[in-house]
Amino acid sequence: MKLTAWRAALRIARRDALRAKGRSALVIAMIAIPVLGVAAADVTYRSSELTVQERATRTMGTADAFVQIGSQAGWRVEQAPNPFGGATYTPADGGNSPSPTALEKSRAAEPLARLLQQALPAGARLLPLEQARLLPTSTANGVLPALIQGFDLADPLTHGMVDLDQGRWPTGPGQVAASTAFLKDSGLRIGRTTTPAGTSTPLTITAAVEFPGDLNDDQLVLWPTDLATVLAAQNTGTTGPAQPAGPPMGWLLAMPGHSGFSWDDVLKANQWGFVITSRAVLQDPPPDSAVPLDQDPGYHNLGRSSDPVATAVLATVVGMALLEIVLLAGPAFAVGARRSRRQLGLIAAGGGDRAHIRAVVLGSGVVLGLTGAVTGIVVGAIAVALGRGELESLSGARFGGYSLRPVDLLGIMLVGLVTGLLAAVVPAVQASRQDVMTSLTGRGIVKAPPAWLTVLGALAVAGGTAVALLGVGTGRGSMFILGGSILAELGAVACTPFLVGLFGRLGRLLPLGPRLALRDSTRNRGRTAPAVAAVMAAVAGAVAVSVYQSSSDTASRAQYQPSGAIGSVMLQYQSSDTPARMAAEAGAVQNSADLGPRGDLDRLYYQHDCDAPDMATCGTVTVAFPAALHCPGSANGSAQGTPVTGVQVLNKACASTMLNVGALDGENVIATGPAALPALLGGGLDPSAGQALAAGTALVTDPSLVTDGRVTLNLRLTDGTGGASPARTTTVSLPALVVNRPSAPVQAVLSPAAAVRAGLRTAPMAAVWLPSGASTAPSSSAWPPPSAGCPARPRCRWSADTRAPTVRSRSAWR
Amino acid sequence: MLRLASVSRVHGQGAAEVHALRSVDLEVRPGEFVAVMGPSGSGKSTLLTLAGGLDSASSGQVVVEGTELGALSRKALAAVRRRSIGYVFQDFNLIPALTAAENVSLPRELDGLSGRKARAEALAALEEIGVAELADRFPDEMSGGQQQRVAIARALIGDRRLVLADEPTGALDSATGEAVLAVLRGRCDAGAAAVMVTHEARHAAWADRVVFLRDGRLVDESARSSAETLFSGVGPDGTGGL
Ligand SMILES: Nc1ncnc2c1ncn2[C@@H]1O[C@H](COP(=O)(O)OP(=O)(O)O)[C@@H](O)[C@H]1O
Ligand SMILES: [Mg+2]
């Protein structure tokens, strides 16, 4: 077909689009909206992407390099020219079994200052950036954990790492710069003071600052000597002697006259165990051949993996979304082609052949696709520009700049264009095959869909489903899943005329309005089919998602374990806390509100304390499951480390074998006195339970764990690497009383005396209270977390850790 | 220019079989203006669609400028329609999305002529018809008579020498109809050939020759002079005088 013919076709398509404004707007919107989303995402991503220099400035201010210790000072490291991505490798550390050379061992013993002196070029100035610590600090209303750092913000080397929003830089001890997020969260202002935990000197806030890479973090920048005081106070609070503060996080390095830190200097520093981020090297990276890391097979063997499931899901979602648009926009083009049937007939009568007719209909795909794509891109780009501030605080980092990448946007535009074109293909072919006289006279015949089409469609549905399931089964077939889904949906499109025809027979039963609509749909199956298939696929997708959602919801509910009764208050100690500190903490909580009598919970261990700092061996205590209660699919009853299936989640025999974090630090059996029982198990307990506990009987919350009135505890010694030594596994049997509390936080409770008599040891774990005003309902469903940070908000959602269930607090609803 | 040799056209099958044309012979020479008359359903439109290559004959031959249409591929047939034959229907002849000049130049552009040349030809064709001032108007900004004249211009653009007009004046008042016929007459005098279906004897009087169809059969042919005498007392559908 000649180019001028295309031009004529496009002219007709363009004018038609303008004449049928409503239909054009519909198609343009269908194409523009997804394009808008993608374009906005692209512009946001590209704008948030930093140039290496911008990143360098955020990390090292105006310094020439940022010096960090590799895995161990003195051990040789290999690094990428740009170590931002974490591309470093310590040969000595290679296979997780450290094997440093003699030289490296002797170097590691040397003081850090000497190592630095040898590793770095002469004359370099170093400004240490101390380790940041997350520490509680006082606020207008209480305390707030804040990331506390210490360096001189007035030093020119740090310029660019932190932006001054208001106020003036701290100039000496006693002054502090606070992030705007901290000021907002703490309710403090410039001029007010904050006191980090453990210290008594208030620090005056002189500056509101912004970390361009961490807009939302609560951060404080202390004067370096103030940070030292704070860290020292932290270290004296714990058991044992005060520990040194540890090496700094890194150093800002300035070469004499800012002459730059060369790649050779980097390689030399690597020999001594330092990883260098050098501005000069970032600017002008060395060739791969000069980078030992790129040559080291040990590093490459570590392998880098991407998540195949995420890729599969993404590819399927994007591919199916495109197909949906094609299927939904297709009927609009089909309607357009039908409406302009006489016009197409006139073109044919005037000498247009099939290609010309196709070109006119395809031309409307091009026109609308292009308009939709351009509209989407323009609106998306403008939206990002307008919402930049919001997006930055949402992502927590300032953009490097507003960046439009022509290649990206051109690609997105092409996708929009192709979508429009694809949607117009079938109507174009249909229109071009239309007989000229039929087009001109408007005579039309409703043909039954050919049987082969329906059969082919059914086969495609079956085959596509099979292919997609194959992709799911192998777990790494994103193309299978996408291809299968598309094949199945196109098969559904092919079947739909037949199905619509079947439905058409029901028309007789319907009142006039629906009957007309149904007849119209059956008469125009060509354009009904894709729309029906698109709705079908969308519904199928929604059903799949909601089934998944409700399944995982059910699993979460089944896995949920409360930590205590509704309304109870719990203070959990750090295992490193001294008894004096525990007492002080418990006293502080006791005095802060009218909580009623306190109960104490002890954790149990067998011979060796698992929470001791130098945990060489560890003796765990668990409740033994009767042999009849076996977790299916787990060898020797232990499913730990293997994937958890739905069956296992709902089977309580598996509960003890699964990683059980959340409720009471994962302890299944604890020691406590009768006083703590209401707070732990909920009110309404038979008083005899407390008496039995005091008398040395174990209280068991799950009847299936008790055989012949006794419960068995497994005592297991494991070595430091987590492996069990079977020879040192033993059991003890105790008299047991069942208190039926199916969703109690623990499976069994002993009195401390009974625990000791059974050969176990105890250590304080927590204090609990049940305030008299609190509901005394049994801890059957849910309870608000003691310090999850949202008790005041209605319907607050919380999650103790990623594995713990997310449950709405019932008491908070009322 | 145009020759039909024992052309028949059967629509449908079995009980629904309709013989729209039965063994029709007709020859139209360059410069000749032929009117086709006959009652409704007699096969007039069918005759024109077969002559114009829009439909194919069940039997017989249709020859346009020496080319037998039945032997052509679909593509070649479209090319013949593009280059040799122009169609004028009763109404809605023009593509609403295009201006008069664009409508006229469309067959030439589809044929691959550059936009500028096609427009020049279109303007010349409009000029010949005497409606140059309509060039940049859209169809809905024109009267019915103007639209028909533009359609005639389109039917004769480029090398086209054969106009097939199916009741071109049917939707016009009589004065406007006369003006349109005058245009057709003028083009035939300038060397084109025209076949026109009409119900009105007065309009048929513009033709060199009138042919009559009844039940798909060519029943009579009369020269212009005899036609004038013949139609002195005919009914509106042209049947009364036979
Ligand atoms: N596509 C078609 N299918 C079936 N019958 C047709 C078709 N086109 C025309 N006919 C029939 O052929 C006969 C001639 O029609 P036509 O040529 O349109 O007559 P006229 O133009 O003289 O009124 C009529 O009986 C008409 O019903
Ligand atoms: Mg007719």
C-alpha cells in the first residue's frame, strides 16, 4: 500500500475521531489511564534516581572519599569501584568459614589508627562519623526512639549530607540538630531541649535539618563529644564493665587540596581491610580489568538472584492489563467501524481495496492510541511535577531532580500506540472482509459462529490453563504464566460468541428491555465477545486475588497467638538487663498508672541459658506432643525450616514445630505464680487452678497435650550453630491440670519451685498486670499490644513482626 | 467503453432465489449518456453494480474499457474502480469527515498520487463542474445538489471516463435535479460515458438513449429523439408508455 494512501486513511481516521467525540474519549481514556500510571511511575523512578555525584554528596558531603571498614579491619577486601550497591567481597571470609592469612591476623590485632595511617595516603584528613544509635530521647510528651549520630555539621566536609531547614548549625557541646521528622513526631521546636536516655544534660535544639535521603526518619545530630557521653551512659547501664563505643561508622576523607582519591589508593586501602567510596573513582571508574573483584571467581560464585515469583507476577499483571485494554477498546473500534460502514463502503466503491479499508480502521487505532498515550504521558509527567513534595515525603527521599527520560517515555508511548493498534486489528479485518454491497445497502446477516472457532477456543482455554499451571508448578515460568493466561483468555474470546448465542435463547423469558439488550448483544457477537471476555478475565482475576487474600487471612487468624489477656499490660525485660534495672523498670511502669498487683513471668531453660551473650550451648524446654498428634509432612515431627503449607498452619501439632515468634518471645512453657494467671490466661479461671499451680501441678492450656493427667516436657541441648545434639535430649513428666484456653499465649505454666524441682532453671522474662478496669474476658481472640504505638487510634492494625498475624484490636473498636 | 454480454445475476438459493437480471446485453460508447428506466425491483441497481464491479455476475461478461471484470482479482477490480469507473448514488455520496476537495481527490490518493497533485486534480475537476468554491467545505455544509455535483466531480477525476449514477436526482427538487443533469450531460459532451438510473421521464430526456428493464430483462431501447415522443404521456415510474 502506498504511503499517500496511508495518509489519506489517517486523515479520515483523525477526522472521524473528532466527529465521534464520545467514543474517542472513551478509547483515549482507556489507553491514557494505564499509560498515565506507568509514565508517572517512570518519571518518579527516574527523578528519584540519583547521579553518582548526587549520591556521593549525600554520603560524604564535600569529602574526597568515604572510608569504611570491610568485614574486619586488616582483612583484605575486594570492592567494586562503586560500592554503594554493597559489592564488596572479603576473600578470607569467602565461604562463611573465616580463613585469614597470618598477615591479616596480625594486622587485625593492630590499633585502628595505625591501620588507617598505613592504608591511606599521607596528608589525608579524616573526620570520623560515629556509629548511629537508635536510642530513646525525651520529647514534649514522653520519649521517642531517634537515630542519634554525632559529627560536626559546621565542618565544610559534611556540607550536602544534611540540609539546614531552619535555625543555625550547632557550634559546640550541648547543641543538637534535629530532623524535621523528629520535630514533628516529638512536638519539640527549635530552642527546646531533648535528653537522650541515660544522660542528664538536656541538649538544646538549634537547627531543624533534613537528610535528603531519609526525610521521614527521626534523627538527631549531636556534637561528637555529646555522642560519646550518650554512648558511655548506655554502656554502663548494662551488665558487666563499660564497653568501648566501637569503631566509627566511617570517616570522611579530604585529600590535601582536594586532589582526589585514586583507584590505586583504593586498591591499597583494600589491602588493609578498608572499603573506599571515592568521588574521583565514581566520576571516572577504572576499566574492569583493573578491578580485582570482577576477576575473582569466588565473588561470582556467590551469585546474585532476582525474585522469579515477583517477576512472574509483574509480567503477568502487565501483560494481562494490556490484553484487557485491547479487549475492552476493541469493541469501541468495532462499533466505530460498524457506524461508519457506509463510509467504508463508499471508499470501497471509489476504488479502495481491502488494505485501504483496513488502513482506515487501523488508522483510528493509531490516532486514538497515540492521543491516549501522549495524553497519559503528559498528564503523568505533570502530576509528578505537581505532587513532587508529596512523593518525596512518601518515598522518604528528595529527588535528585525532575527527570524526563525521552527513551523511556517514547517506549511507554509506543506501548500505548501498539495497544490502540492491537485493539483495532480485529475490527479492521472484519470491516475489510465486509462485502461492498452489504456495506453500502446495510443488509447484514447474523451468522452463527463456526463450530471450529468454538472448539478451537475451548482447546485454547484448556491448553492455556495447563500452560499457566505448568508455569506456577515450576515456579520460574513467568513467560509460561503470562503466555498461558493470554492463550486462555483469547480462547475465552473465541468461545464467547457461542456462549452469547446460548444466552440469546433465554431472551424469550425476559421482559422487553433486557430482551432487546440481549438480542442486540447476540446479533453483534463480534463486538460482544471481547468485552465479555475482558469482564470474565477481570472477574476471574478478582476472584483469584480475593481467594488468596481470604486464605492468607484465615491462615493469619489460625496462627495468631495473643501475648496475654485483653487489657493486660506487659513489660518485657532485655535479657542483658541487670536485676536492679528490671526492678527499676517494673517500678516505673507500676507507678505510671493504676495497674493493680504485679505478676512476674520467668522463662525456663535447661542447664544452659539460651539468652546468655556467649551462647555456646543452649538448653531449650518445649512441651512434648503426644505421638498421636503428628505434624503431617514433617520428618520426625520437626517442620522447622521447611515451607509451611496451609494444612500445617491449621494443624496445631505443627504449631509447635513452626517458627513461633511473637507471643512471649516464642516460649511455649513458662514459670509464674498464681498472681500472674489472670493477666496471662484471662479472668474467670477456677481458683483451684492457682492452688494447683502453687502445689506443683503444671497448668496446660490445650487438653490434647495431657495424657493420663501428665504432661511431658522435652529438654534439648543444642550447640551454638543451632544443631541439636540428640544424645543430650531428655524428657521430664509432670502432673498436669487442663485449663481450657485454646488461644492462650503459652501451652503450659509451671510454678518456679516446680520448675527447679524438675531440674530446670528460671530467669526473669516479664512483668504483667491486669488493671481492674480492663475487660476480664478470656484471651480468646485478640488483644491490643502493650506498646505497638497505636492504642489511641480506633481500629488500629499492628504487627509485632513480619511473621506475626495482623489482627484488629477488638477492645479498641468499642 | 462499457459492454454487458448476456449478463445474469441470481440472488439467494432455492425458494429464496431471485433473478435480479436475466441475460442482459448493453453497450455504452464514449460520449454516450444512457438512461435506465423500469419499475421498482426490476434490476436497475443490480445492473449498475455489476457494471461498476461492485458485484459479480452469475453468468455473462462485463467489459469495461476492454477489461473483462469477471477475470480480475479483488485487488485488480478495486484498481479498475479507482481508475476507470465513477459512482454516484442517490444520496450520502460523500465521506462526512472529508472536505469536498478531499472527497474528490480520495481515489487518486488511494492510487498513490501525491497529496498536492491529487488536490490540484480535484480542484480542476470541481472547476469543470463549476463548484470550485465548495472545495474546502464539508458535506454537511453543502446542499444536496451541491453534494451530487461534487460526487460527479469525484466520479470523473483522473482518467475516469465512465459515470454510473443510481437515481442521482432522486433526493433533489426538480430544479436542482435539472442542474445536476446538465452537468452530467456536459461531461458526456466532453467525451465521458454515463449510465443513469432514473424514475423520471423528464430526466431521461437528457440522455442519448433510454433502456427499459422489467423483471430483470431489457425490454426496450429507444434513441433520444424517439424517447422524447414516447414520454409525452408516461406515468411517474416510466411504465405507462409501454
Ligand atoms: N443482495 C440481495 N439479496 C437478495 N436479493 C436482492 C439483493 N439485491 C437485490 N435483490 C433483489 O433483486 C431484485 C432487483 O433489485 P434492484 O436491482 O435493487 O431493483 P431496482 O433497483 O430496479 O429497484 C429485487 O427483487 C431485489 O429484491
Ligand atoms: Mg434501485
